[in-house]
Amino acid sequence: MVKLNIAPTKSNLLKMKEQLTISQDGYELLEQKREILVMELMHMVEQVKLLEQQMDKVIASAYPALRNMLMAAGGDRIEAVAKSVQYDFTIREKPVTIGGMKFSSIDVQLPERQLFYSFMGTLADSDKVMVDFFELLNLLTQMASIRTIVWRLASEVKKTQRRVNALDKMVIPQTRETKKYIESVLEERERDNVFVLKSLKNRKNKPEGTK
């Protein structure tokens, strides 16, 4: 690992020690954050799988019911009934906190089902179709919300992983190597100073006229 290009001084040694401590603490915190985010991401993925299973069941029921209604009543009559049905949906942004982080999701408020056509025009399968597609719409809303969070959560996991790798593979080893280099230079200087002082002391203590 290439060391930092700085002067081997005591002040720089203190800086390297401080930077190494901060980097190691940061690494531990980021690693904990990464583990928490990965756990949350796996939990959200499991929710997506469950929603997909529920959607498959509803789709398997809703579309055959719609097809049966079309075959029984004909497209013109179903189109006339559909034009009499109108719902307003409220979509809003919803803040979500996961793993100590804030994400933006969507929340759709579905209205209660109402009767927009007369009992004389009611078809046998219309209620089932309405129930099934309302449920499908509810599940699709949940899926869109969760997938948005999953996408952003996965992006945050990747970002955190890059920071962890940078600290582990580059910053910490480089700082540690620089610290060792400065310590070795300072120790060598200290030994040289001790040797010089001893030499001067020995020379001073020698009787005059001796070699």
C-alpha cells in the first residue's frame, strides 16, 4: 500500500493517529449501517414476493370474471355500465423511515365502492369484478410503493458498500502505512540523536590529551 506523501513529523504523526481512529470508527459505523440496510432490503423483498403471490391469485380470479361478464352481457352493455362508474383517487407522497433513513414513498387512498347503476342493470358478475379489481388496484398500489423503497434502499446499500470498501481497502491501510513510516523515521532520528549525545558526552568526559 502506497503511503501518503507527507513529512515525517510529530505533528503529522498525531494527525495520522487521529485520522486512523476516525476512519476505523467510521468503518465500523458504516458496516453496521450496511448490515441493517441489507436486512431491511431482504425484508422488503420478501414483502414484494408475498404481494406478487397475492396479485397472481387476484388476477387469476378477476380476469376470468371480467371475461365471463363480457361474454354474458356483451361489450356495449358493459361499456355503458363502465361509463356510469367514476371514482376519485387521492395520491400523496408518504415519508418512510427504514434503518434510520428517510425515504419517500407513495400512498393512494382508495374510495369506498358505490352503486353507480340501477339494480335493473346489475349483472351477476359485476360485484365480483368490482371487488376483484379493487383488490388488484390496492395490491398494485402497495407494490408500487414498496418497489420504490426497494429501489432506493438498494441504491443506498450500494453507496454504503462503496464507502465501506474505500475505507477498508484504501483509506485505513494507507493511513496505517503512513503512520508506521512516520514512526519508523522518528524512531530512527531518536536513535541517531541518542548516539550523537552519547558520543558528545564520551568525548567530553575523556581526559585531555587522549585519543
